[in-house]
Amino acid sequence: MPFPELCRDYKNHKITVIGVRIMEDEKDAFVQLIEKETTRELLMTVLKRIDRLVTYNGRSIPDTVKRHVGFDFPVIAAQLGVVLDREFPHVDLCPECWKAGLWGGQKAVEQVLGLKREPGCDRDGAWADQTWKQYEASQDRRYLNELLAYNKEDVYMLRRIEEALARRKM
């Protein structure tokens, strides 16, 4: 059952790619669910192997700093019918960054922390949306590949942000 109350304009957002990094002991795997693969069943199958979820501004439960919700989980809840931060232990790095005096989106925080992205992956959500539309219109895999690389970099940078925040607390 979808949760449209978590994302009032969920009909204006289409889940195109969900990237999940799974770190178990020495294993480090990455899974991307693309367009029609972004189903509740496939997502829950992928997530059954995780201990906790880490996002940047992805939460559907209001944070304790500003009482805001994020973006990704509310859209997923509204469209796939699962509230991920109610189902799994979850850390959202955005309010953690606020507590450390770091403001802005993920890329802005990465810059302040001195984290460098892979070349070509320093784009933003507006670029991702436009690139997806170009892919849909043309079916040119080049657009999809660029988007998937960007998504992977976003996901991998979460660990680096988390580590940088931990170093700042020391």
C-alpha cells in the first residue's frame, strides 16, 4: 500500500534508479535497480542483506534538528509502499552534517570536507533528471551510463562523508 501522505507531489517524481551499496565483512557490492526494476519486491530483496541504510537527505521521518523530511524515502514510500526508515536502521547524513555546522546539498558538503568526486560525476539532481529524460527520448545508452555512474558516485560518497564526519568529531 503506497504512502502518498509522505510525499504530496509524488506523482511529479518518477523513480528511475535506486543505487544500493552493500558492505559485508570484506565484500563490497553495488546494485542498481533501473526503471521497471524499481519494484518493492526487488528493492526488499536487495535490502535484506544490509545492516543499516545511509542516505543524504533521504529520510521520511522528520529529523531531530529541523524536523524536516528528505526526498528519496518519501517518494519510494509513496510509489512502492514501503517506508524504508521504518523498516531498517537508518542514518541520514544531512542532519548529521547540520550538527557539525555543514550546510547545503551533498555536493556542497563534499566540497567543504575536501572530498573529490570522479571526473564527470560532479553534477546535480537537475542534471540527472534531464539526462534521464534524454535517455527516455532517445534510448541512447550513453545517457543511461552517465546517469548510472553519477548515481554510483553519489552512493559511494556517502561512506566518505560519514568517515569525514567521524574524523571531525575526534
